Amino acid sequence: MLSFLRDIESRHVSHYIARFVPTSSFRPAGPGRRGQYATATSSSIPSHAPSTPSTSTSSTPAQCHATPPPFPSKDAYYLHLLRSCSTTRHAAAVHAHIARAHPAPSLFLRNTLLAAYCRLGPIPARRLLDEMPRVNAVSFNLLIDAYSRDGQPDASLETFERTRRAAGVKADRFTYAAALSACSRAGRLREGKAVHALAILEGLAGGVFVSNSLVSMYAKCRDMGEARRVFDAAEERDDVSWNSLISGYVRAGAHEDMLRVFALMRDCGMGLNSFALGSVIKCCAGSDDSVKDMAAAVHGCVVKAGLDADVFLASAMVDMYAKKGALGEAVALFKSVLDPNVVVFNAMIAGLCRDEAAVSKEVVREALGLYSEVQSRGMEPTEFTFSSVIRACNLAGDVEFGKQIHAQVLKHRFQGDDFIGSALIDLYFNSGCMEDGFRCFRSVLKQDIVTWTAMISGCVQNELFERALTLFHELLGAGLKPDPFTISSVMNACASLAVARAGEQIQCFATKSGFGRFTAMGNSCIHMYARSGDVDAAIRRFQEMESHDVVSWSVVISSHAQHGCAREALRFFNEMVDAEVVPNEITFLAVLTACSHGGLVDEGLRYYEIMKNEYGLSPTTKHCTCVVDLLGRAGRLADAEAFIIDSVFHDEPIIWRSLLASCRIHRDMERGQLVADRIMELQPASSASYVNLYNMYLDAGELSLASKIRDLMNERGVKKEPGLSWIELKSGVHSFVAGDKSHPESNAVYMKLADMLSKIDKLIANDTSSIESDEITGNEQKLMNCHSEKLAVALGMIHLPQSAPIRVMKNLRVCRDCHLTMKLISKSESREIILRDAIRFHHFRDGSCSCGDYW
């Protein structure tokens, strides 16, 4: 008896023996042996083992042998039991029964028992092998393979060495094949070469079995040169030889070499098989357009080989056509399959939803219809089926259908699958169902980095930036290693919150993790620094990058545009063109924004035409809104209105709101009223048009009209978004609303604000040389109103040193009163104030603003 069997309590052993090894579980080979086997078997059952109804001693012989299948011998029945063992306890129970019934079981039976343990885990198998009185190469081969499959290459190769040193045991071709499999699974090229050398010394390397293992090992270790040399030197080749080499070239991305080997295979008269053709199809699916024409040629080979009815190849070809953008061919091939299985359906559903940019609602609906057909045919959907269908729901924006699919996921008990969990998280987050997304996240059993990244990016997408940072810290606490996509999402959260200190820490973490060299990471850093108000740091990060893509240039141009550095933004655009980087829609949006904020009307209109005519880019709503803003800020309101009417976006509220803002700047009340009416007609529930119209009347002194707008908002139930400002200090992020007194340092903040406003009053009384007289009239005299940005600046004045700039962020546009106040505070306190509103950055220094009051 093995020592580790003593660890199993006798009640467990007896329970499993009674359950799996009843006394009449086999039928003897002949009647003369019945008594002998019955006696031997019954004597091996412990006296305390419960008897089963089917083996009662009162039963007749016919009843005893009615249920169990016939087995010629005990060993045959033990072989049947060991193959059906699903846990180590089951195998141990059968082992205990064998030990009682056979004091000296045969080597074949011991190896069969060893194979059962190897299938369930190498540790008990190793203990069994150590206690076996006699072993052969088969015994060691089983353990070598078990360690290999369990991901323990060191233990597998150690057992291989033990095999070679064991007395009376000679390693055979299966031993070397098992060792090479361990090397290939772990990518151990050096150890694989050593095994190769030993195989040559033993004279086994030329055999087809070992040579195939060598080709597979070198291919999986990415050494295709050596794999090809072994293949060419092989004394004999079979289908596996060719398949291993072809799949190796596919894995290495050597598509041209793969096609040459495939052609050589045909020239040598080898028959085509589904594995080789599947590898070629995979190559065509993953290759660029240079071998696009090969798709139809490979399809022809499949038909000529008579394998067009093979569902494995059919699903691979559907996937190939879909990846190549030939959706029509994929659909036609799918419909030609006579009896498609769920794998073919999965390939078609995934193919229909592959191209997010080009997929239409009708195509997505067709994908959802295919899932309904899977159900109507009585097929059992797989994890891949559900992940593809959920992706289709996401593209269609159909969260209700997605919830029904979610119910099906729960019914089939796939809720713990990480890929399905990530797809559901994306679906719910894209639909704004945050709580449902969090519940899906908690239900995923294996929360890997993909699932965490989906959660963090979903929070960023739904503007839950602080929650995204919290999740990132939880991810690190769970011991997971973030990937570049995770870091990029967290950096975007820092950029939106404008928390530069947190962004710097994450940048340091990315650099230590080896992600700093990635272009995408550099782009995220530039965006974070620019959105935090530190354009100099953004430029330094841009200059430190080894390579720049279109995103890099677009981000640095946009950062200058947002900070009002229009000429610098255009200089970077010209450098981008000189570097032969082709600008895209985002690049031109940044250029147009720079021209708008800088008052460069002619340049802006010229770049708009360049975008359309030279680069063939179609303007979007955002581009047209920038042009309207460009014309409106310059006072060309009639031209801006005509541009809107002539554009295809004349029914978009955002483009009219831009014109309304310009009407307020230039106090064109008549046009502003008409524009506001148009916006209210298009988007009656939006507060922006009401607020702009209200402020326009208020600026003009039309208090009665302003009051009517306020009453109209109350009557229609339109709520103005509250203004929120925040500032990042050493102690964290502090936020304020207008008149806020909830802050722990509220008394000190208001005292500091009163002191600053008192200094402003003295500054206005003593020196108005830098301030135009019409700026200090009417409502702008009332500087005591406590808007959120003023409170945030006061807190910054308390805690930050004199040399540090005060960076404040606001979710809405800064009002004229606060803009003037910030200019005066920067002069009276001799401090630099950087304020980011919903549109742009304002840098206040010595009584002036970087926007030049052109905002």
C-alpha cells in the first residue's frame, strides 16, 4: 500500500470502494471461474463497507449480472474504473481495492494506475512511481508527460534524466517525444537542443516520430531555421511532419515561407488534410493584403480535396473571409454549409461584428438573428457564442437584448467566464448601466487584467474618474500587473481630473514596468500633462519619445490649441507634415481649435479647405462647430449663420450653440433670440441655450427678459448644471461649488478670499492703467460673489508656496466676473493662476490672461 493512502480516512476509502467497485462489478470469462473471482473480489471488500442494492447476496445470479457490463478479467475492469476516475480520491479508492485484491499486481496494472494518477496530477503519480518495485520506460514516459501538461518543465526534464539513468530501463522514442513536448510547451529552446543531441547519440533522431517532435519543438520555440533543417534531414516524413512545419511558419508570421512549403507539399504528392489547410487558412486570415488573393485559391483547394463539408474548415474559411472584409463571401459560404455546428455559427456571428467602424445596424441584427437560430436548432451555445453575441448587442446599442443574453449566460452557468464578463461589462458601461457593470465584475471568478482594464476604461468612459483611480489601486493590491492599455486608461482618468501628481506617479510606475518606451504610453503622458495645465512638461515628454505617430502630433497640437498658443500649434502641424506623418480628422480638429482660440480666421478657413481637398477628409460636426466658432468670435455672425445653413449639420444643436455664444459676445440680441429659439426647438431639455440667452439679456441690462428666461426654465423643468471647481494639493483633490461651506477649512478659505478681494478693491482704486474702464461696471463690480473657482484659488493660496502656480479646473465655462477677478488676483498677489474651463486654459499673470480676453 502506498504511504499516501494512509492519509485518506478509512470511511472515505470504504465509501468510494462501495460506490465504484461493487462485489459483482465484472462478469467472469467462463462459468468455471465464477466462484474463484467472486471469492477473490468479496474478500477484498472491507467488512465495514456498505453493500449496494444491486449486489445483495440474496439476488439471483441473473440479477447480479444484469446491470454491469461484461469484462474478461479483473484487470480489464480495473482499467475501466481507472479511466472513469475524475478525482484523486476516486483513483485512491480503486488503488486501495487493487492493493487488497492483488498483493503483487502486474506491471501493466501498475502503469494503468499510474496513468490515472498522471491524468489527475503529477504529485501522487510521482509518489506511486517511487514506490513501484518494478518500472519500465512507459512508467517514466507517463510522468514526464504529466509534468509537462501541468506546466512543470523542470520536473519533466528531471524525470527524463532519471529515465536515462535508471537501471534496466532504456529510454525510447516516446520518452524523447515527451521531453521535447515539455521543452516546446515551456519555450525551452536550450534544453530542447540538449534533448535533440541526446536523441542523435541514441540513433532516434531520424525516426519520423522523434523528428516530428523536434520540428514541433523548434517551431514553438520560434527557431524556424532549425525546424526546417530537421525537417529536411528527416529519413521519413508523414502528414504530421508537413503540418508541424506549416503551422510553425504560420505561428512565426512567415507567410511566404508557409506558402512555399504548402506548394512543396503538393508537389511531393502529399494529400491535403484538414490540419494543413486549416493552418493555411489561418495564415490567409491573419496576413495583410499581399496574400489577399490567396483566400479564394485556398478555398478552391479545399473544394478540390473534397473537404468543403468539413465544419472545422468551413468555420475557418468564414473567419478568413470576414477578417479580409469579404463579408459577402463569408455569408455565402456559411449558407452553403449543409449541417453547420455551433463553431460555424460562432465564426459567422463574430465575423459579422468584426469591423466596428463599418458594421451597420442591419448586419448586427443579422448576427443576433443567428444566435436565435442556434437556439431554435437545439445547439448548445459556447462561451465564444455568448461573447460574440454580447459584442453584437454592444455594437447595436441594444442593452435590453443584451440583458436577455445575460440571462442565458446565467442559465448555462458561464457567468464566471472572464471573456464573457468583460463583454458584459463593456455592454453595461457603454449603456450607462454602471451598477449592472459592477455586479458583472464581481461575478467573474477569474478577474484577470483584461477584466480590470474593462472596468477602469468603463469608469473613464462614464466620467467616474476617481472610481477609475480607486480600481487601479485595488488592481495593484490584488497583485496583478497592469498592461499598457490599463496604464493608458488610468492616465486618461488623471488627465480628465487634471491631477498631475497622481499622473506623475503612474508615469513612474509605467517606466519601471518597461512601458515607458511605448508610443501609446507617451501619448497618454502628453495628454495628461496638457490637460493638467503643464504644457511645458507635455512638450518635454513629446521630445523624449523615440518615435511619433499621428496621435502624438495631434495631442501636442491640441495641447497648444487648448492653451491659446495658436502659432505654436500651427508650427507643430507644419513639422508633422515635414515628417511625412499624414494628419487625420483629430489633427485638423486641433488645428481649427487653435485658429479659433487665436483669432486666425483666414488660416482656419484655409486649413478647413486643405482638410477636404488635399487630404480627402470629410468634416464632422466638431469641425463645422470650430469653423462657426472661428467666424463668430471674429464678429462675422452672418457668415457663421450662412455656413450652418449650408452645411449638412444644420440640425445639430451643438453647432447652433456655438453661434449663440458668439451672439452673446458681440451682443447681437436679435440674432441671439432667433438662434436660441432654434436650439430650444431642436433640444428643448438642454440648459445651455437657456443659460446663454439669460446671460446675454443680463449683460445687456434687460433684467425683465432675463427673468422671463429663468421662469421659462422653471416651467419646463430645465435644470442648469451646477458649476464645480477642484484643485489638487498634497493632501488630495479638493472640490467646491458656488457658496460652498462644506470644506473642513471653509472659514480659512473665506477669510483668505475676503482678504484677496480687499486687495483687489485697493488695486482698482489706485491703479486702473491695465484695466479698461468698461470692464469695471455693472455686475462686475460685485466681486464678493463666491463662485467655485474663487474658493479653489483661495485654498491654493493658503497651502501652495509662493513659487508654485495655482492650477484650478472647472466643469463649465468661466464667467466674465471670475475671469476679471482672476486677472486682478494674479496682479495683487503676484501669483500665476492656471484655470481650465470647459473650453480652454487661461493662464493669468500680472493682471493679464493668455487668451487676450478673446474667449
